[in-house]
Amino acid sequence: MPAAKNVLLIVVDQWRGLMLPKLGADYLKLPNLDKLCAEGVTFRNHFTQAVPCGPARASLLTGMYMMNHRAVQNTIPLDSRFTNLAHELRRGGYDPALVGYTTTTPDPRRTAPNDPRFFVLGDIMDGFHSVGAFENRDAYFGWVAGQGFKFPAVREDIWKPQGASDGGATAQPAVIPKELSDSAWFTERGLAYLQGRAGRPPWFLHLGYYRPHPPFIASEPYNAMYQPEDMPKPVRAASAAEEAKQNALLAYYVNNINQASFFQDGKGLGSEMTEAQIAQMRATYCGLMSEIDHHLGRVFDYLKATGQWNDTLIVFTCDHGEQAGDHHLLGKIAYFDESYRIPMIIRDPREEANGTRGTIVDKFTETVDTTPTILDWLGLPIPRQVDGRSLLPFCEGDVPPDWRTEVHYEYDFRDLHYSKPESSLGVPMDKCGLAVVQDEHYKYVHFAALPPLFFDLKKDPGQFVNRAADPAYAARMGEYAHKMLNWRIGFADRTLTGYRATPKGLEVRAA
């Protein structure tokens, strides 16, 4: 291992997994991430285990499937009995610094009900040392004000376009200039922390970015970096009404997602967006990606200039994806790949990784693999609760023969203060769940209280035709239901199942 053993964990927000030049998205201008891919390993079939932010980040930072950590939605508490990456790093002598957010609600059994963290969507996960919190945005807006910027009457209106607008997708630049964007602020906080650590390795930094999360508007010049006509066409049914016929949950989202949640001045439903509007939105989305890439270049340059580049493990990943108009949807919801496939790039500076630089891994990997990978690289124990596996063998060119052959992900659609599918569908709160098992051939979606879905991915990659009621697929669907049951049994919470009492006293068993 390198003597310093530094770790830079970069976590962006709402970045679709295949939107990297290395994976075929050659319309994107991401030179710094492209160089990272050239020096590291890129994972093509990497999936988050849950959406939206809170559950996804809980899985990312605990290494646990949602069925075990049960922080099933934004605002739902994370059980304090579970350890996480930050706690394990502290046991290893690290001060886990965090720029950004984790969208974590604390355990109410150990937290007073009037704690301010219960009045927001989520706060910082226990164990991290925040050096740039974004949970309530006050620190960011304070920094902007300190630069002499004059805010609009509503401070969030910095994410409106300059000048007149019809609302929604636009090529106009944001009111806020690029020097004062949130991506610039996250970078400044990260660099300030690294500069403060000068001469005092080792360090760990979770460097989070809010983008390309909505509002979908970019500061100049990123607003005009991409042209709508160069964007891929949306994958969707001929009409929103036709799309909604597939499933009751899908129908709810098609008919209830508002553009106002994605544009500061949005109007109407997301499913009402035209192809031209979607193309413009996607062009802006790409601009936000390029802005992050620019700032990552600043961080990478600092590591190189200070001689830390070859002493630092760099992991670039995300919490979840974005529908971006596919299936007449916006956001991260339900059961489509666009919401769950996320980027994963690992640059391992060790000599052992030299033979895999620039390679692409096609095996199925999951967000729960992130925490064990980092702990493994640092030579720290991986807790029994962790459901994922270290990805270091892929960096060393040694693919484990027993690696997973499918991917699993979950979604909970209980009512929240900003979304009411549970009430709309008349489903009991604790039955508002679905789980997916998917490989390169088929995808099975199991609902606790709604009819299942089954897709033949070779014949129907867009996932428009539900084969669940087709007799020709009955045996195959049963096979995938069997896979899911095996998965749930094999990965049920095992935090304490490795211990047992014996006549000789307590024994600890390995997996």
C-alpha cells in the first residue's frame, strides 16, 4: 500500500451511469473524468441499491441493502445500531471529512423530537466531520453573500434564468455566475480542507457535489456548451397515457410529477414536456456535468502538484440516476434502469493495478460495494453487516469466480410530505415496496401489493412490454422469483448472526 493511504471519495448527485465518454457517450466533454477512466477501472453495470438520495446514500455508506438498513425513503431515520464508513475509518485512525451531504435522518430513539434535524429532508450521517455542509444550504448562500453578490428577493431564484422566461427547460444562463455556483463552492471547500491538511497525511475526504441534480439550469458558459439537437432521443411510449397503462405506480408518477420540482420556474407536468423541451433539458444536464468535470480537474491538479496523486485512492460515483424524460418521467423513482444505473470509476494508485488501467468491467456491481472497497484498500476490517464486496480484485485483474450474476435494487413509495403515492394507490404503508432482480437477459419486478412485472431485455430493452401474464414466460418468471427469494434469505440482516454461544464461550464465525 502507498505510505500515505489517502482516499478521495467523489459522490455526485443524479448522474446517469452510462453518461461517460468511456462508456460511449462521446458527445460529452469530460476531459478530466476521461483521464481518470484512462488511469483507473470503469464499471459499466454499476447500480445503486435504492432511490432517492437518503436510501441510496445509506446503502453507499453502510454497505447494506435497503431491506436491512431500512432507511427506506428521504426523511426516514437510519438505525443508530449500524456502523458506517465514517465510524470504521475512525477506528482505523482517520478523520472522515465530508463536503456535501448524506441526507440522513437520525434515530429518533436517541434524538430529541425537537432536534432541528427532524425539520429538514436529512442531515449529515453520524461519524463524519463536516467541512462543507449543504443540508440547509445556509453555508453556501452565506459564502455567495460574502462575495458581494446581491440576491434576488427569494434566494433560490439564483437558479432562475437571466431575463424573461416561459418557465422550464431553457438555454439561458442562470442568474448565479459560474464563479459562485454550488459546484464552485463544493470545490473550494474541498480544496480548503486538503490545503489545511498539508504535510499531515493520511486523510479521507468525501467530496460531494449537488449537480447534475435539478434545478436543471447552468451558469454561463455551461448553459451553451451542448446543443439540444445532439442529445439522445427520449426512450418513451408514444404518449404519457400509453406509458401509464403499464403499472399503477408508473401511472401515478406520470400523472403527478411536476416540472416545478426540476426547474425553479417550472410549470405543468413533467410528462407534458415535448421532445424539444427534453432535448434542451438534457443539454443543460450535460452542461452541469461538464462544470463538475472542470472543478474535478482543479482538485486533481492540486493532488498532482503536491505529490499526493500517486498516494491517493480515487473513487468517483453517485447516489442514483435520473429519468430525464425517459418513460415520460423526471427524477429518480420506480423501477427503470435510468434511475438505478450509476457511474463508478476507481483509480487505484498501487503497482498491482497497473495492468488494469483504462479497462471496463462488465460484471454487475452495486453501490454496497463502495464501503468494503475503501476499507479493503486501507487494510481495515469489513464489518459483518456489510452486504457488498470489495471491488479491488477488478483493479488487480483478478475477477472472483463467484461474483454475482445479477443485480438487485429496491424502492419504497410510501407517502412523504411532498409525494403521496401510498394514499393515491390505497396501499398499506408497509406494503409500499418493490424489489428488482435483473441480469443481461431478464428483469423481474416484485411488488408487495401490486401485480409483478417481467421484461425480456433482449427483445424489449426499453422495458415497455410486461410479460408477467404471458404463459410463455411463466417458468422463466418463476426462476427469477426464486432468485429474489434466495437473495433475500442469503442477505437478511446478519450483523450478529456470525456470533454464537458455546460450552467454551463466545465464538465468532466468518462468512
